[in-house]
Amino acid sequence: MQINQKKTVQVDVTLLKLHVKVRDSFAAGLVDAQGDEVGSYEGYVPGFFPGDHYGDYLILDIDLETGQIKNWKKPAATDIEKMLAGEDED
């Protein structure tokens, strides 16, 4: 005989995939070594952020063990400069 019954099983979860729609309200601040904000940006998600975000999505893969963002690539200084100047809007 077969019956419908829910059963809890343990699984090994390793990654949290975030796909957040931010629309045109993405905001970022740059902080120096002394903890002072030295620049900020508001607008579309900059092109150097990971994933096919089309300027409207924040797409991050977070390792649940370490808390590290797995799909982050180090931006170049020019990427940051373009973002602050508003030249890197998708």
C-alpha cells in the first residue's frame, strides 16, 4: 500500500544563490582604510558586478561555510572610477 507522507531528510547545503531585483536604486559606498567614506554611487548595477544583471539585478553566490562571495571577480581601478563618475551604467 502506498500513502502520502512527508519525510524530513538531511541535505548538505553549500551555496546560497541570491538574485535580487534592485531596479534603478542600487547604491554603493567606498570606504578607505581609516573607515571614512570617500565616494558613493547610486543608479544601475555597475557592469563589473557578476552575472547577466542588465543593470537591474544583484546576482551573488555565497558560500555558506565561509560567507565568501564565490562569483566575485576583483574589479580594476578603472571600473571603480567609471562607477563613481556614472559612466558604467548598464
